[in-house]
Amino acid sequence: MDREKSVLIVVDVQDGLLNAMDQRKVRNLIRNIKLLITFAKEMRIPIIVTEQYPKGLGNTTHEIKKELEDILPIEKLAFSCCKVEAFNKELDSTKRKQIILSGIETHVCILQTGIDLLMNGYEVEVLADAVCSRRELDWKTGLRYLERKGAMISTTEIATFQLLKEAGTEEFRRLSKLFRI
């Protein structure tokens, strides 16, 4: 992972979907995605956010939305973000090929987006602790499926420390406090 080549994608972290999930897992998911957003902003990594059918599933949950500040979500009906022209245009504009993939649901939108990104020549890293499904079997199976298709499965800390590269820098001192939660 290289910060000059990476993009953080946050997929469909909406109240209508979150309410159907184990709330302990949701708290961990939101904590990790908030950490990723803060980290990405500090590292100047572009962030792309989507919302699946917001009319029916609501908007991005408030806790995530306030971290995003002026980043507006891209609305979609397709499960794969790559089937949405506005998403592809935004991603293409970054001119970056390494994807940090987070959000919900692992076995639906994350899976289909990850596969399409891989097919389009992107490197995809799915953060197991920053994606979620309603059922654990779907989460596990979605991650295994993505890994078999060529995605790297890691965690929030693995990805962020890969991007930091070394300790002792001012950047490391500023960002390391994020992991003391």
C-alpha cells in the first residue's frame, strides 16, 4: 500500500442497513471507519462514499457523515459501485489504483464492488474489521470469496500502518493516537 496510490471507499454505511445488524459489531465497524476517514484525510488519501437507495435505506449514518464533512455520497441502486457512472468518474479522477474497501454488506455490495474493481485492474484491500454483514456466515464467506478472486484481506491497523511506513515521524506521532482507543 502506498498513500500516493490509494483511495478509501466507504460503501453504504446507512442507518437502514446498520439497524439490521448486531449492534456490538456496528459499534466496532463505525469506530474503524471513522478512524479510516480521519487517517485518510490526514494522509491526503481521496475518499469516495456511496449510499444504496437512500430513499428506502436512509442516508449515511450521522457518526460517519460528520467525519466526512464536505464529502458527498454517490447514490446508487446497483450493488456494485462500479456499475454507477458517477462513482467510476470520481474514481478515475483520482488516477489511483490501490483501493481500501470498507462498508456494508460484505457479501453483497462489498463483494460485487471488489470483484469489479479487480476485473478493472485495481488492487483491492478489504478490511475485515471495517466491513460487516447481517449474518456472520455471509461476512466470512464474502471475505473468502473476495480473497480467492484476488483481493487482499487485512484489518484497519494493518492497512494504516502499511501506509504510515515508519515510526518516529511527525505524521506517526499525530496519527498513532488514533489507535489508543
